[in-house]
Amino acid sequence: MKYENIKTGKFITRSNRFVAMVEIDGSTEICHVKNTGRLKELLVPGAMVFVQEAGAGTRKTKYDLIAVSKGSRIINVDSQAPNKIFSEWVRRGNLFSSGAIIKPEARYGNSRFDFYVEDGERSERKAYIEVKGVTLEADGVAMFPDAPTERGVKHIHELCACLNEGFEAYIVFIIKMKPVKAFTPNRNTHPAFADALSSAADCGVKIIALDCDVTECSVEASGLVEVKLNG
């Protein structure tokens, strides 16, 4: 996916989950943060950031914060991007055939999963898929989550239930940076999520991690990354 009207700025501070102050072209601007995660290791004073100038309208903020530089990496922090990245990747014939029917926001039980996919002339393959965006990295290893997520644990349990009814089930981690050596659940932050993910893999849920080619104005799924469920 691509972004237009991108500008470079310098991060100053984050007022709350949704608002950051960024220096752009010598002026301090209020920017919408398109990610409610903590991002403490990324949004540090002086960090180079990339913002998208919004079109004219009734918005209170003129810019959206899209990506952050960390060392030699550019990390996309747009929480709306992972589903679009995954959808584009699948439509290129990955994981399913290029003719697969992909339905976003699919309800199952008490959960709403990111995607439902049917593949084959007689819909031989039916799958529910949950997509997670990853922005946390340490020593070349990508990790999720960066904050406890009871909702994430609930989704994992319901994906396991799908298997009992003949569906395939996937959890796909979109690592919005490159390069990384591997992906692992962030046990230190949320042990229950790590345990649930390992149990899901044992019962047949497929765990996939994809890294991304990221620039200041684009992000696209690149290749599979090794998943290490036990660290």
C-alpha cells in the first residue's frame, strides 16, 4: 500500500494515545497517532517521523503519523495498515489461490475476525484469519504484543474453536519493518497471550509472520519470518 502527501518531521511528545506534537517545517504541529499502542521504544523525543498531510475537511489535526525511524529501519505504525497489507499479499496468490473469495470483518461466535476466506470451486477450503500488526523489535527479533491484550487472547481461543467445525484457522503477524531474524510472542508483557498462542499452534491453528518492505510512503509484505513460540 502507498501513501501520498508525506512529510518528514521530528517527534516532540505524545499528549495522549491519539495525539502527538511533531516539528514539521520548523513549526510545531498536532498530529493524529494512528496507533493506540504504547510505542515507547519508537516515539522518543527527537525521533525522525513521517506524517501524511490530510485533505481539507473538518478534522482537528492536519497530519497523521505514519512511520518512525529507528536506527537504519523505518517502522510503519499505522494500525489500519496490517489488514490492507495482508489482503494485498493474499490477492497476489499467497496462502490461497488468486481466485479465493476474501471477506473482511467476519463474525464467528462471539468474535469478529479480520478475514474469512473461501477457496476452491466448491469452497473446499474455508478459513478464519486474525491479523496482528507488529512494531516492537529488540535485537532483531519482532515481538507482539507491546501491551496486554485480553481481546487478543479471546480471539486465539475462538480460532481454536473454528477447527472443530472444519474450518482452517490462521493468526498472521504483519511485522511492519525489515530486517528481522524471527518473531516471538512477548511473554514478558503478556504471558497469557504467549501461552494461548502456543496452545493454538498445538491444536492446529497456523501461526504465520511476514516482514515488510517499508519506506516513508509505502509498506508491502515481503517474506515469511521464522516463528519461535518458545522464545
